[in-house]
Amino acid sequence: MSKTIRVALYERHGNPAEVLRVVEQPWPVPAADEAVVQMRAAPLNPADVNAIEGTYPMRPVLPATPGMEGAGIVVELGQAVGHLRLGDVVILPHNFGTWREACAVKAEQLVVAPAEIEPVQAAMLKINPITAWRMLHDFVSLDRGDWFIQNAANSAAGRAALQIGRELGYRSVNVVRRPELIDELKAEGAEVVLLDGEQLREEVAEQTERAPIRLALNAVGGESALRIAKTLAADATIVTYGAMSLQPLTIPNGMLIFKNLNFTGFWVNKWYEQATAEERTRTFESLFEMARRGLLRAKVEKTYSLGEATEAVRHAMQNKRRGKIVFAM
């Protein structure tokens, strides 16, 4: 009997729990320039859910396999592949479709992760940590001791920004919507954690001793984005990378006229399109070094097998989770 793998796929857009199914496919055979990767872990990101729903800006050709990031072990090499070794832990290309047990991938597109980083953590380095790293570097030049503020601080990207910011010597104000998250984030090293609300500007001023804040990271939009914008110094920048509230930004004229605030956005897909190979390598090397030292670690709430795909996506779509949902294969 020929060897097979399980693969998640959807043939139409809709409720992920209804349209997603798991099928068997033949074991992949590598071309000369490809490697076969046996998957070890693949997270369920909000963008993956949106892609299945049909609400994400990028739509793959159907039928499609979801999964924008993941990691696995190299188990076969094409005859022309010389820079990879059997047993390498590798991170798959962006938007490849990682919810599968194995795949044949162009070897040049694989990123080799240090062996000390467990695959489940390597699987989650490609989107949220890179989003956080780039937002902390590409918009405002911060020095050690400078402050930044972010909402959705308990999200995967928010936790990555917190961890990366600490390593770079930045101080952060972390805004959350649930009181039980305050002690949780402080236990993880957050210096200031505040509940989102109408008194946010005054509370931030008190906690930071009115230090100027020149960078804000916004993943919520709506009134939350406006409240963190009000805490910023003149000429500061607010970077929007998510819209959890599903509400648009409302920008008072005075923020533009009198404070000259800069409102911009970040989408990691666009960064991958525009970044040079050297820029990608440098970014990964910095994150690898942090992950190797245990300074950058994504929180996992629960792992599922690929055969539990329906239960996994239902869990991933729930609010008030305390970590990522991950396929462990």
C-alpha cells in the first residue's frame, strides 16, 4: 500500500467549522530542487480563519489548504539540493498551506531554524514576532529607555512586541480589555499594564511620569485606537496592523493639524513581498537568537491533531483565549 498523508482543505468559502475537511493524499515526491518536510506544528491564526471565510485580502485558488505558517523536519531531499540536511528543522514559506502532514517545498524557500528551538515555537516565528520586530524598527527610531504603547497587548503579536521591546531596552504601556490579564502580563515582564477605558490618557501620563511616547501599535481600531492616540507626543506615529473591533479609525482634525500625528499601517504579507533576502535573514537571525535564549516564546493554549480540525478551528474562533491554538503533527 502506498504511503499517504492527511491534508486539510476547503472547496468553498464559509464557516470554517463547516467547510473545512481533512482528506488523504499521496505522500509528496520531491522535484530535484525540492525537499520533503514532515510537518511538526502549524498554528491557527486569525488570518487563516479569515481566508477560509473568504474575508482575507488574499484569496487562494480553490480547493485550498489553509495555514500561513508552520515548521517541520526535512525527511527527503531532491537530487539538486545541497544546502539542507536530513533532520533540519525548517520554517515553511509564507502562505504555503501548512495544515498538512507533509509537503514538498522549493528548498530555497525554506528557512532553517536552530536545532535548540522546538518546532512548535519555530512554527510561530514567521508572522507575529516578525510583525512586532518590524513595527518596532521601521517607523520610529527608539532608544533604550524610550516608551511605546500598544493595545491588544495579550495577543500573540502584542506579547511578541512586549518581549522584543524588553530585550531592546524599550519600555512599554500594554493596554488590555480584561482585568485578569493585568497580573498575567506583569508576570511575563510587562512594566505597565492598563485597562482600556476613558481614563487611559491620564493613567498613562501617571504611570510614565509624562514621558513622551512616540510610537503606538494598534490592533483594535475604533475607540481604542483613538484613546491610545491621545496618549502620544507630537509628531508620534501610530501603526495599525489589525482591526479586532471591526470599527474604523476616527481621526480628529486636531491630531493632524496641531500634533502632526502620523497614521500608517503594517501588513506582514507586504513586508515579505518587498523585503530583500538579506533583510529577511537578518530579521530571522535576531528572532532566532531571542528564541534560543528563551526570551521570545509564544503562549500555546491547546494543541490538536490534524484529524481534529473542526474542533481546532472552533476553538481558535473563540474569544478570551489565553494562547495560540496549534496543530501538532
